[in-house]
Amino acid sequence: MSVPTTDSLDTIYSTSSLLKQSQRYDGIITKFKELYHESPEFIVRSPGRVNIIGEHIDYSGFGVLPMAIERDVVQAVSTTDKNTAVHVANTIASKYPARSFDYQGKDTVVTIDATKLEWSNYFKCGYKGMLERAQVPPKGMNVLVDGTVPAGSGLSSSAAFVCSSALAVVTANQLDLSKQELTEIAIVAERNVGVNSGGMDQAASVFSEKNFALHVEFVPRLATQPVQLPLGACFVIAHTLVTADKFTSGPRHYNLRVVETKIGARILGRCLFGSDSTLDTYKEVMDRYFQDKLQVSEADQMTELLALVETHLTHKDRGYTQQEMADAVGLPEQTMVAEYMTRFPVETETFHLYKRAHHVLTEARRVLQFVATCEHASQHPDSVLEKLGGLMNESHTSCDTMFDCSCPELNAVCSLAREHGALGARLTGAGWGGASVLLTTQDKVPTLIHAIKDNYYRQKFPELNDDQLNDAIFPTEPCSGATIFTGFDHT
């Protein structure tokens, strides 16, 4: 299945936002003509996402439940056969200055300096990933980027940018790639900026469907399934305005957690299967352990594996030193560092393997419970939202206390939300700042938003005007994934 092409914005956006989006697209086209003195040939868009539940478990191989949001990255594009030069501009030129580069041949495609926080690197990621699959030199491109996903919000602005860039290159060069191929390439491509991403963000940006959440699984290969949310479920996103930038904080936060989960899984695998085991995700370990016990449900497998973690991952409180981890996986310390900590460097003296494993396995189980509750919502209509909210609250507690990826501001927003009508409230995205996602009912949305504006934003950020407040906290609904838009005057 390929990314859809549409000539109508109402297939992408909700009815309530059509006028605003129509004006936005008109503005992008006008700006494009001013910059490049020609009309775009097409416009691509990829949305950000909010992860309803399933945090920091995709890179351990377990399924997650995001949904696409209306906030997105849009790129207007024209092409030429005269050269292979690429010119990339942004509608916010003062913050993101225009850049140009050229195709460097099929072996390199383009050089990306991952040591620099440079906005155009995200375009280059999509460009490089797609053209490594192509056999002929690409067309030259003029590109204008416009994004509405707040950077560092935990709503996946980077994946939306990379996916839209990849889609722009695919469309410009008429490459025959399915949604599956586009997503799988984009997952790997984003790692060129130095972040060891797991794949949820890209899958949600490409595969999401309007009015559905998306159950994304990664083993044995990427697979997605739309999930109907219960009647009456409403979601609000509240950005803490604490920036959570994976690039700058990765060595201390995101990349470190990937290492802690991988080394923990590798130690557990050696304990269960012998010293020759090199399995390094908990999903691989679980599948191997239960390969002859297929009658055991997946949720029960996670529960049993958690008991094995209790037995085999010692140092529960004090954590592991780097040398202790190397000894436990049977590798020289330098070899382990080269394998797990070189491309994506980490900074720490203590590795908390038990706590990370506990979060991963209980969170993966919560995803299964959330999906099952949605699927059987009609059988328990009076209690279904309370049950879903309870799972979200448990998720946040685990993120805070076992994965250590929350922060005081996220905890404050979630507590306020529960006090003012949220049935569930949790951080979403990588954490360490960024956004929270709140589950409530339609009648409580205005009160909930008003309470958080008064008790969080106006206390902590009194300088914000009404428009800025509305950008920080807003209701959302499941939106469509990546799309190619052609419904405009091309003259």
C-alpha cells in the first residue's frame, strides 16, 4: 500500500480546522512562489503523534499505541532535471535559515554531520535514506518546509520532519515504495542525526488513519493495526514547555536508556540460555524462552519474564558499573563499549538495568491491556474509560519512578489534570520535559484546559499570551497519516 494522494484537505484534517489549514496551505504556496519564482508541483505532509500508552518499549521490541495528531510537517516541492542540487527553506527563516546541498553519488548520497544540531540534517536524513535505495541520480529539488509540531514537545517533530522529507524525495523521483518500505527506511534514516530511535514515531506518522489509534508492533517485522477508541474518549495534549531535545540530552537520557535495556536483556539471555546467547532485546528473550509454550498468553509471558528479571538482574538499588555490565555479558569492557556506546554515546557512572527492565515489561503488558479494553469496550461501557485512565496513570508512575524519564513539570501537569477531570494523565514521548496526554470526556475538556492554564501556565509562564496558551494545551483527535496533496493551482 502506497501513501495516498488527495486533492482535498478534508480527507486530512477535521472539519473544524479546514479553514485554518486552507489558509495555511495558501500561505505556503505564496511563500514558495516568492522564494523560487515558480509553483510547487506537490505538497507532502506527515503528522506528529501522541503516544497514548507504551513508552520506551519500542526499541525493546514491544508494541505501542500512538495516534497521529493534526500538528504536522508540510513540504512544498518543485523538481528539475537540469541538475541534482537541493534547496531547502523554512517558513520561519529567522530561526531556520535556508540551506543548499548537492547529491554526492550513490555511495554517499549526502554527508550528514551528526555532531551539529542543524535543522536541515533532518531533511538530509530522509533524502539519504530514500536515495540509498534508488539506482539513478535524483532530480534537483526546491523545498519549502512548514511545521506546526512544537520541537522538543515529545510529539515527534523530528520523525514528522524525516518522514515528510522521505516522502518528498520519493514523490519527486517517482520511487515505487510502499508505506511499509517508507517507514522502515525512515526509522533507520533518522539515526543519522545521532539518536537511536525505536520506530514508533515513524510508523505512526505514516500509517495512522483518521479516527483510529494505531497498534504498532515491530517483531518479527513492522506491523500496524487500527484500534477503535471507545465512544466518549477525548484527549488533551498539554506541553510543559520544558524542551526535551533528544540530540543534546541523548547521551544522558534517551541513548542511555537504550543501552540499559539492551545490556539488561543480554544479561538475562545469558542467564537463561547460556554464555553464547547474544540476544539483546527483551522481546527476543521472551520469544526464545516461550517458543515451546505457545499456549501462554503474551501478557502472562511478560509477567513470568518479570519474575525472571527479579531473580537474575541483581544490583536492584545501586545499579551496575560499566565494568560489572561487561563482566555480566562476558565481554571485555572496551568491546562492550564499542558495540553499544560508540555510535550513540552515553554519559553516566551507574546503569539501572533492573528498574528499566521492570518498566519495559509492565508497560508492554499495559499496552496489551489497553488494546484489549478498547476491543471489548461495548461489553463494559460504564467502566471502560476509568480502566483506560487507570492504565495511563500506572504508565506515568512507572515512567517516573522506574524509567526516570519524567520531570517535576510533567508530574505537576499530570497531577493537576487528575484533580480537574482527567481520568488518566501521563507523559508522552521520550519524557524529560515535553508533553503530557490526558484522557477525559467531552464535557470536561473546557474545565480541564482552563484549570491547567490557570494553575500551571499562568503561574510558571505568566508572559504567555492567549495564542501561545492555545498552542501549549489543546484537544486532539486521531488524524490521518502521511499524505501527498495536489489540490491547488499549479500555475
